[in-house]
Amino acid sequence: MPARTMFEKVWAAHEVVPETPDTPAVLYIDLHLTHEVTSPQAFALLRAQGLKIRRPDRTLATLDHSTPTRTEQIFGDEPIGPTDAARQVHQLEANAKEFGVELYGLRDPRRGIVHVIGPEQGHTRPGMTIVCGDSHTSTHGALGALAFGIGTTEVGHVLATQCLLQRKPKTLAIEVGGRLGAGVTAKDLILAIIGRIGVSGGTGYVLEYRGPAITALSMAERMTVCNMSIEAGARAGLIAPDEVTLAYLAERPHQPRPEDFDAAAAGWRALASDPGAAFDARVEIDASALEPMITYGTNPGMVLPIGGAIPGERGDPVLERALAYMGFHGGEPMLGKRVDVVFVGSCTNGRLEDLQATAKILRGRRVAPGVRMLVVPGSQQVKREAEALGLADVFREAGAEWRESGCSMCLGMNGDTVPAGATAVSTSNRNFEGRQGVGARTLLASPYTAAACAVTGRITDPRDLL
Amino acid sequence: MEPIKTLRSTTVVMPSTNIDTDQIIPARYLTVTTKTGLGQALFADLRYAADGTPKPDFVLNRPEAAGSRILVAGHNFGCGSSREHAPWALHDYGFRAVVSSAIADIFKSNALKNGLLPVIVDPATHRWLVEHPGAEVTIDLETTELALPDGRRVTFPIDRFARHCLLNGIDELGYLRAQLPAIERYEAAHGR
């Protein structure tokens, strides 16, 4: 057999019907994750056509996007929020019950952001195909699963058939050499990659992150990297399973039976791209040369090293519009700019390690006067772990708000928003116009950088506080 | 789904690159459980002032935009989230095609399933369209050609299967459900 990439191995193992020039492949889906925002119309379609969910045992639902994060609303008597958000939450509860889907409901200790709980609970496994009506499904590629976001029509297709009609994408190898320096994180790495290849550089490709700087990453860090593949235009990103992956999987609540684990592990190890396998394209990045990164514009590709100056080319309408929205001017340094809001959380940086990094900076310090800081765990399990380790106390003592899990301020559809004109440093994934609220200005950065900015109230190089 | 064969319309031009799905329909409008009526929320933050009144300088609020069914947009249209609310909103508003030099993958896939044609043209044609807002163009799905007012015709790429479904008003789910015997065989053979 010729040398194959990891993507080709996973794709081939899930081809129910191969593609032809006239017809797409029928691709089998091992795990279908759903949430309240992109599923109601798909369940309605099933109901209208009198269809059942073909494999409820391969379907898992949770509440995260429009679900509030204030404790009083989850565990107290306060209403969930806007009537339509509440309706969406109750609709998923009703749909899960009617169609026999397991739901990690509002007060379930396993609830959380869909891309945090999949790996955390052990549902995500190497070599799987995983889809969800959410573009950050690429996160699960960190475990060697081919995972990508789909639209609601396709959610209906998977519910009804456990399959999708797909054209085979191309492959792009991202070779990351060297090693990240102190205070430089996986978030900085993926922002630098997006800055290099651009927000449409990955369109049509599945990315495979490879090289010594990638294998040196923890699972949480790998998830941060794969999470933002879509911000480069790629629907999926993959990292080969290795001993780090296996050690992570061995600690999950759901895992193969002990007598099956070794056989499964052998299969997972064999998923790595064969030596000499051909990729359609290749990019090389030196991790050793990277610094903490921060965005200055209105897409994740508008990013620079935190000590850098905002680009100032005249006559570029895209740049001019972005800077006008952000209230910035070309040539200005990023360091020292005022910050109003700091958000730590999301499927990008809402895991325990991210909260530990945040606490490392905040411990013994205070959030600067006039700055609002929100720390939102990616799941209820992350919340419990952070509380057990005393991290929640660090956040509260510093003056930050500590919440229940959810997507929160990443997309501002659950009551957590950034006010118009305010500048927010966020550990989330999108700095689009209006993403965190109408007129909100978002700067994407790592948890270290976000925490450092919260303490000083200014854009700050986190290495000064570590 | 109603079949689409040809589409003749004046264009509306939004030349910005990277028009993302948060701009097409902001997340706060996603708390719906149906897909109808989302045209009201299309480009909401660009289209309406804070008090809800239309911004007179936004392209869709100008009188010449009325009735247009073809949106010409900057490079990498539809990047960002997988929300199908984006093509639902464009379609509900009245658009039946988006023409650009590049269209994001998930948006393109969603558009094809909702009777909204994603038409990718070469940079020179794209530049001409951007520089001539309101031009009357014809999109022929049968020949996969876009015809400019001066008679020039350029072909555009479109997945053959999606084209077949659009031309004949075929629902992809019906096709997929016809594969169920193969799906069952796969599950049996692969221990799924």
C-alpha cells in the first residue's frame, strides 16, 4: 500500500460509498454532537418527514451557546434569559427526550461547551469521524479524529442516516519546528499560523499539524491549535495520536474496556501519517522565533507580535475599515493600549490548563480599576477542578467574575456581551465586527496575555508578569 | 426545493473581503427554532442604526438595490461560523446567488442546500463586477456560465452533484436515504 496521510487513513476507513465525478462520497459519522442553536430546525425536519434518529447511541447533546453562565440562572430561580433563548434550551430538552438522545442538561455535572466535553468525557477518540453544527468541531482533531463543522441541513442528514455526502478535501501539512519559548503558548502559535497562511489559506484543505513543537504540546494545547483551524479557512485540523494522547485517553470516564485498550491503542498509534506520505501543500513555521501574539483588526489573520506596531499601509480599504472599527491607527504600538473587558474562556481556551495559566498571573494581584474580567470554565468538570485547586478563589480575590460553563462572551448570545466601543482582550477565537456584542472591539490573545492585560488595564506583554 | 435553472438580475455589490457569518447574521438573532423570517436580520449591524432605523448609506437600503437577487461580494465571503442561518437569511431576503472570487467552505456547502448559488469567478471578472454595481447579469446553472451585460460569458465551478440537485429540485436527504442498504452493510462489516 502506498504511503498515506493520517487524513487519508481516517477518510478511507469511513467511506461507505466512494466519491465519483458525479456523486460525493457517503461518509460514515462515528459521533454526532449537537447543541441548542443549530439543531432545532434539523429535529423539526425529522418530525416533518416522520423519521427517527438512526443511531441515537452515536448522538450526544449539550447546552452551551445560548445558555447563560450566571449561577442563579442555572441552579437558582432566575429565568434563563431572553424568552427565545429559553425556548431554544427547552426545545433541545424536548427533542432529546422525544428522539432518545442523551443530553447533558442544564444541571448535569457533565455539561459544558460541546468541544470541551467531547474529549473530556472520553467520547472523542482517535480515528473517529466527528461532526457538529459548529465550526469549532475542528478541536477534536487534536486527538486524531477527523472532525468538522456542518450546517443544520447536514445535522438533519446525520440524524437520519448517520452519514454525510462529502467531497474529499486536500491536505496541508503545517510543520512546526523548534520549541515555544517561555510565556509563548499554543494560542500564540495558532494565531501566528493564521497570520502566516491567512484566513482563507486553508480553504479546501484538512490541516495536519506536525513537528517537534507540536508533539511537545499537551492535549489541552493541541486542542487550542486544532480549534482555530477554521479561522484559517480549513474545516478540520489533525494531530497524530502519540503517548501524550494515549495517557490522556486512559484517564477519561468513557474509554475502551481495559482488556480492549491495548488493541485500540495499537490502532490509534498506526493512524499517524506514513513516512513519505504526500501532502497537497506544506508550510513551515519555527516555533522558537514566536512571541506572544495579539490581533489588532477584525479577523484572526490580522495579528502581530505583542511588541509590534499596527500596520499602516495607506490605500488598503480592508485594513482601513478594520482600524476604523477598532479605533486604532496605523503605526501605533499595541503595548499600552487601554483595555475595558477581559474574557477568559471558550472552546479555544476554557480548559483547566488555561485557567491555571490565568491564575498564575492573577495570583496575589488585582484586576485593574475600571476593567471587567470574566472567567468562564469550558465545562462543569473544569469548574469543579478549578475550584478544588483554589483557582476560583484566585479569580474572585483578584476581582474577576467566576461563572458556570458555556460559550459566554465568545459570541454574546447568552447575556454575556461586551459593550459597544469597549475594547476586550479575549481568549476566544473570533474578533469579527460585532462578535462579542454590537460595536464590541475584540483582541484575541492567550490566557497569559489576557490576564496580564486585566491586571494592568493596558495591553501588556505577559512575560513581564510571569 | 424549487429547481433553479437560470437567474437574471441586477447585482448588489458589497466589496469588502472576508464578510463573515457574524456580519451576515449576528449571533443574537440565532435564538430561533425555525428558519423563516431571517431576512429581517440579514446584515443587521451594517443595515440598521442603534435605534433600529435603516442606515441610508448601506447598500441594501438604497432604492436601486430593491429586487436584486444577486449579491456580488468581496473575496472569502461567508467565512467563520457554520450557522446555516446565514444562507437562510440571504435567501429569505431575496438573494438567489452570491458571486465572489472565493467563498468559504461551510458557507458554500450550506448555500447549495438552500437554493442559494455560490458562484466563484476569476479575479478579473470579479473586479469588473465589483466596479459595476447594478449590472444586469445572467447565471445559467445548466451551462455553468455567468453572462455579463456585454455578452461575455465566464464559466464557474460547481459540484456536479449539487448542480444536479439544484437543477431538478432534488433534496439531498432523499438521495442519502436511498443509500441506507449500503450504510447498513458498512455498519455490519465495520462493527459500528
